[in-house]
Amino acid sequence: MKNIAKRFISDESGATAIEYGMVAAMVGVAIVGIFSTFGTKLKTAFTTLGDGLNTQTTKLGATN
């Protein structure tokens, strides 16, 4: 019985998989945080760009 307990305590075969899972989860949280922080700014930039293109397209269409 002591041998079984010692083997169980010293067995680390699943530890690496758990560590990789934890690292992947942390990377995922970081990515979500980055996109939520910069997402609004990025959306505003593309909206401004799109509005500018629409304005220029309308001006070009009116002169032709």
C-alpha cells in the first residue's frame, strides 16, 4: 500500500499537460483583453475611414 501511495505522489505525467493548458488559458485571456481594449479604437478608425471614402465617392459621383 505504501508503494502505491509513493508512486501516486511521485507521478507527474499529467502535470505537463495541465501546465500547457494553464498557459493556453492565460494566453487566451490576454488576447481577449487586448482585443477588448483596442477593439473600440479599431472600430472607430475603420468607421472614420469608411465615412471618408463614402464622402469622397459621393463627391466624385456628383462631379461626373
